[in-house]
Amino acid sequence: MFQKKEVELSFDIIIGPNSLIKGDLECEGSVRIDGKIRGNITALGNVIISENASVIGDIKSLGADIYGSCEGNINVRTKINLHQNAKLTGDIIAKSFNTKEGSTFKGNCFVDPTEELVITLDPMLQTPAEINLIEFTKPGDKNKPIEHDQKSNKKGASL
């Protein structure tokens, strides 16, 4: 009998089809990309790159499903699924690697079911941090900083 196909239904971040993100992305959950990302992705959940999406950058995550294109190295804790018409250029490290007919893979592949990957995020994502706004200035006034009122958590201009 066929196994039921598992589909990720919950995402912490969804990059829309008309979006372009330039810079690194870090997430405690899963990420779905329908647009374009030019930067590295680190996620404690899964990364899904849809059919018309593209990523230029490295990916570290729990798992990865690629339907679109990706240029960069991918390190996952579980498995990488390269679907029909997907394009992947870069090296991969995973416990499992599945590829469908019609996909393209150019790179080195290291598959080891016993390999453990540790994914770490920026500490600011893991615990709430207060932002120090003292160094910011008002537009047009480079000498007067905006002060941050720690008690009321409001910011106001120093005039």
C-alpha cells in the first residue's frame, strides 16, 4: 500500500511570489519560499522552495523540499526531496536524499543516516531582547539622538 504523503501545512515565514529578500533569514519554525531569496536560510523547521521560487544562498534546516531552483549548499538534519523540474547546484549533507525524474542536481552529495547536524540561530531570536535606540537620530538631524525611555518602553526625540 502507498504511504500517505506528508505536507507541511504550517509555516512561520512565507515569502510571497512577488517578493525578493536580500539578506540572511533565520527562523525557529518552517519557511516556505514562493518568491526569491538572495541570502542564507537557517531554520529549525523545514524549508520548502516552490516551483517558481529561487534561492541563491546556503540552507541549514530540519529538512528541505525543492520544487524550484536553489544555488548553494544544503545541510539538513533529516532529508532533502528534489522534485520533478527542480534545480539544485551545490553540495548537500543529509540523512536521506530523494530525487524525482526530471530534476537536476550538480554538486557533491554526502548521505549518512548517522550524521547529526546541529542548527544554531542568532541568540536574539531565542530570547526577547530590548533594543537600545540611543544611537538612532532623527531624519535631518545627525547630532541629536532619539532616546529610549526604558520605563514606559516609548521612544522620543531629544530636542
